[in-house]
Amino acid sequence: APVIVVDYDSQTWQELATELGQATGLESAVSSMLFDVELQIAAAEAKLSLPAGTINVISYNGAGADNQIARVGGPHAELLAGLGFTIEDPNVEWRNQASVRGDFVWAAFERLTELTSETTFLLRLTDEQVGDFVAEPVLANLPSVQAGQVYGLGANSFRIDYYSSLEIVEDLTVKFGN
């Protein structure tokens, strides 16, 4: 049986889908799928009334743990930028890993206090699950916590793909739709 090895980390989900489409002979189906996502993002953007200021996206792991902060150009930031949000790019010097990644900065918990965005989205969480972040005393002075603008990006938002992209778009349309 033919085998294909793919690298999830060095390409966008769209590039990965295209590669898999080519390998399986489903190029036109993948092309249609990618076009559909672009249309849905554009349609959603027209309906959104976004909060003022910048946003950040955090994979919150709690106090004492490293927490990933999405970077401009990463898949989460690209999706949200496509909807009209302006992304706060974390300082790459905050990183705890040896190399600089294009998608996230893995930062010590204390670095979260240096974020300045008025809105925070938390990966892997729904709105009902953001309580630990909001209740964390060390984070009480974050602009997003003080503004009451901390949201879950959805249970499936940890990795962006066709399905999670559409879930995120739909959820944000409900939250911020006109």
C-alpha cells in the first residue's frame, strides 16, 4: 500500500489539505473545500461587529506552566485576522523553547501579564470554561480580564483545519454578529 508522510508543523492546514488531495486524487474536492472556507470567512466578516482594540490567543495551561501565545502569521491568527481582528504579536524573546516558531511563543506563565490586548481568546475552551483564567489573581490586571472580554475559542480550536475553522467562524458570528 502507498504511504505518505506529512508534516503538520511546517505548512498551513490549507497546504496540507492540498498535499493530501494530490496524493489521493481529490484535488478538485480540496479546491472546492478551500474556496468554501474562504467564502464563509468573508461572509462572516461582513456580519461581525468586533470589539475595539487588539486580541490575543492563548493556549492557557494554568499558573506555573508554559502557556502558548499565538503569533501573527500563525494559523489561529490568520483565521482571526481574516475575520477582521487585529492580533497582538507576543515578544519572541519570551519563548521557553530553543527555536523561534512561526505559530506560537511558548512562554512562562508570568509573561501573560505583559499582554496588552483588550480581548483574549483561549484555545480548547468554550466560554463556560474560561473561569480559571479570569479568576487567576496574577492575571487580574490584564486589559481583557478587566474589560470582561475573555472568550473560549472552542473545544476543537487547538488545531486549525477545515472543520475547526468553520466551527470557530460560526461561534464568532454568534458572539459578535450584528
